[in-house]
Amino acid sequence: MLGVAQKDASWLLAQPAPWMRPHGLMIVGAVSAATGASDRAIDVLGEAAAAFDDAAMRLCGAAARRL
């Protein structure tokens, strides 16, 4: 299941719409956390939160900060 999530994240990250990238980053962060890569998860989720804020999606950014 984590492999499917990572594949979906890669697809989202490749899309040109600015609101899709932060969703991909959030999935990458969640997969990183689930596989024990805590430092990477923290970094990627912080990047996702900032990207959500940049896309005027502050509620999603707040959710990324809570993970």
C-alpha cells in the first residue's frame, strides 16, 4: 500500500497545477513517517505546509504542520 501511495505522490508532484504539489509532498511525508524516516518526514511535511500556504490553502497547511 505504501508503494501505491508513493506512486500517487510522484504523479501529483509531476503535475503543473500549483495546488497538486503540496498534496504530493504530504503523501511523501506520510510515507516517510510510516517507514521510520522521521527526519525526512519532518522536512517534507514542513515543505508541504509552506507549499499549501503559498497556494492559499492554509487549512491544509495547518494539517500538514500537525502531522
